[in-house]
Amino acid sequence: MIRAFARKFDANKVVSEVSDVSPDKGLRLLGDSHYHVWFDLCAPSDEDYTWLERSFYFHPLTIEDAKQH
């Protein structure tokens, strides 16, 4: 499972916090410079790894290494 979390900043102060949103929404928030976004992986499935590889253009060997740890 992949969960996304984000904080919106204005003048270096947190003005809102978005928790437990879909990975796709988190990816969209990455395009907004006011947001700091992070992704939490908990027992990721093969589909989750595929999403990471396609969304962030991770090299397949990076994904393979992540699956082993």
C-alpha cells in the first residue's frame, strides 16, 4: 500500500496538512511548489512497485533491490 501525505507552506509556515491521500493525488501535489509531499510504503504490492517505477522513472534494478529489502 502506498499512501501520500503533504504539507502546504506559505512564507515558510505550514498552512495546511493533507494526510492519507491517494498516490496519484500526491503525485499531482508534487507539481505545486507550495507543497512538501512524501509517500509511505507499507507492505507494497507488485502493483505499488510498478506505480513507483512508472511515476518516478526508477530504474528496474532499483525496484528489484527495494523488493528484496
